[in-house]
Amino acid sequence: MSLESYMNQIGQQARAASRLLAKASTEHKNNALLAMADALEKARPRLIEENAKDIQNGEKKGLDAALLDRLLLSDARIDGMIEGLKQVAGLPDPIGEITDMLYRPSGIQLGKMRVPLGVIGIIYESRPNVTIDAASLCLKSGNATILRGGSEAFYSNQAIAEAVTAGLNAVGLPESAVQVLNTMDRDAVGRLIAMPEYVDVIVPRGGKGLIERISKDARVPVIKHLDGNCHVYIDDEADLDKAFKIALNAKTRRYGVCNAMESLLIHQAVAQQILPKLVSAFHEKGVELVGCDATRSIVAGSAASDIAIGVATQEDWFTEYLAPKLSIKILSDMEEAIEHINHYGSHHSDAIISQNYSKTRAFMTQVDSSSVMVNASTAFADGFEYGLGAEIGISTDKIHARGPVGLIGLTSQKYIVLGDGHTRDN
């Protein structure tokens, strides 16, 4: 079968499955998720065996240690996948929820009903556990899904797909409700993102290059974020003990995640008090530091003068490092901080540390990001922390879904009108 014929078949099957899932009961969907969890447990030896093939191939190709770690399916990670399925099964089902009911002057009753999007195509790299996250969220929200994992995790994803299919079969839902592409042909991605007759939305998860390509070439709507260039601003009215802990956590909790702080902004009135302490703490963690002239001057004249601070360039302010590196800037006021974030940031997650309510309110209103934190670390920008269960990704778009995308983000609403023989006369 040619690739085009294969992808058309996948699309047709997904569209048909989406219509069945749209009317599936919450109990039926939850039973499928729990059956998938049982199937994963039974398939544990096979999952580890197939994953070993991906790890071995990755080592031969020279993949770095971080990527190999993301590929690994250990017993603990399989436990996490199983637990994730159970958690999603325990979440409230948004489908069919009716809100905003009101009577119009004509006598009709108007409201909104939450409905699935239909067919969701998800393209992702490296981590095979994304296969389960995506399958579970799409199924619970009543959507059929077509999954295209990275070639480096091909064998792992196929083994997971077998367990997903077993779970669907066990409860009588169509196998095509979740389809994992069984080809490593790169052209499959190009076809998947150009099938508006079958696919309603595409969600890319991976590096900036992948997401830019999908966004450029897709013929269906895309839910995405390109960068996670996140900021923490320490105001002149901040509690500096809180500011120290938050800034350190936002950067050093994990480096390779999209909610990690990449630029630290500090009001000039408190910079001499907190900057040297933070510089020393970051240095102890092995973080490379670059900064503006004021940052370098303050550190040079402080107890942390022995710590090298590089010169921050324009490129640094725009950069998502995803690494132990941080840029630091001293600012004259909050308005300058907001302007800096909106200009250089990626509209992902940004935080202010301040005890002044008016300032925090203004920051929340004026910073154009999908998540804005007050006296809290940007590390909280996460679907699980927001109570969404597993997340399909984080969206920095402004239409439809914004921020962590969970069940609600995979649905839409339609108007419903209730009458009793009502007719319109004018």
C-alpha cells in the first residue's frame, strides 16, 4: 500500500471512530482507560524488551545521554503511565456539559454544550510515555487521535499501541479510536498535517524546528508553543526571602523544561541586596550567568566578585536556553519589566515577586503570557499542577486553547436552543 493510501485509510478510520466516541458514555470511556492500564501491566516485559531496541539504536546513532534518558521506559516510568491512565479516568468528563443557560426575550432558552473537537493529530519526539498521555486525554474528551511519535522511539510506541488497542477491544470501542502510525517515513507527517477532511487539529510536541515546520506547512489548525522563554521579575516591594527561593526554584528545579526561568529581572532598588546571594546560589548549582552592565557591576563590587558574569547580548534576551544558563537584567521599574517581557518573551509563563497588590494586579493584566504567576515559581505552569491531569502540551496561541492543554482544551462548545413551538416573526 502506498503512503498516501495508508494515510487516507488512517484518516477515514479516525473520522468514523470520532463519531462513535462522541456518543460514548463516560463509563465506557473510563472502562477503556482502565482496560488500557491493565493491558500495559500485562505487556510490561514486552514494553521493556521493545524499548531496549530503541535504546540500542539510539546509542548506535550517537544520541546524547539526555535524549536516551527521555527514551527509556523503566519500570518506574511504566508505573507512571499506568497511574496516569487511572488519573485521567478519575477526572470529570467535560463532554455534554451545558452552561450559560438563559431565556431570551423571544422565549427560547439558549445555552452552550461542550463537545469533542473530532480527530486530533499529535506529532511528538523522543518520550514514548507521550503516547499514553495523548491517547488517554483524547479518548476521555471524546476525540479520535492519530499519533506520530519520533522514529527514535518507534519500537516502544508500537508496543504501547498494542496495549492501547487491547484496552479498546476489551470494552468494545473501535481500535481506530487511537491509531499510532506504523511507518517511519517522514512524509507521513506532511500528509497528516494536510488532511483537513479527516483531521480537525494538530498538536506538535517537540523541538522548535519541528513546531516551526508544522506551523508553516499545516492545512489544519495547530495548537502549539515555540519557546518557553520565561521570566521572573523581583520588584522593589518584594519579600526578598520569597524572591530568593522562587528564583532559584524557577531556574534550577529542571533545566530542560519549557517552564524554566531563562531571564531574571530585578528592580534596581533591591539588586544590591539580593543579586549577590542569587549569583552565589546559581554558581553553586553550576549555572552559567550572563548579565547587563549593571548586573556585572553590582556583582563585581560584592562578596560574589569572584564569580564570572558574561555579557548578555540581544540574542540572550530572546533565548530559551533549556540548559543551566541564565541571563540577568537590572531594571528601573515594573513598567520596564513588563515591556521587556512582552518584547523578548515567548508568551509562555512569567512571574512577579511583590507584596504590592496594585503592582501585581497591573502585572497580571499587562503581561501577555498564557500563565502569569504572582509570588510563585514558573515551574507551576504544568497541566498536573493546574489540576488538568496529564497535559497534551502548553499553548501560547490566543485562539481556542491557551496555557496547559488538558481535557477542556481538547473540546469546543456549540450553542443549543430549546423551544416549545417557538417561531420567529420578524
